[in-house]
Amino acid sequence: MDGRQLRGIKGSQAIKSFIRAGGVERPGGKGDHVNIKMPNGMIITIPGRNKELKIGLLKASIRRAGLTEKEFSKFL
């Protein structure tokens, strides 16, 4: 899977996808940032619910969550 399929994803979409993948939204994000605790114990932070995420941040968050890009795209 290449990065083109991950382009244009907004923060709100990514948050919902990580929650569908088993994550739990946690309190404590600063500003419009949201913390999500994944089943592997990692906490990922996603900024800007209505802003498009940069591809590097999204890919890093997917890796930290213990998912592949293909698995993540199934939860979109």
C-alpha cells in the first residue's frame, strides 16, 4: 500500500478508525488533540479533528498503534 491511499484523511476520521481498531479515547489531550490508548498499550495523539493529517504523522501513528496501513484502511 502506498501513501496516496492515506492522503486526505481528517483527524476525526483517523480517531474513529483507531477506536474501531480497539482503541479507547482518553482524557487529557491539549487543545483539539485527542489521546487514544491502543490495545498494545501505546497512547497515540491525533491533532485537529477537522484538519487533514500529514502523511508522516498518520503513518507514524499507525505504526505506534501496532497496525499495518492495510489494516488501518479497513477501519476507515
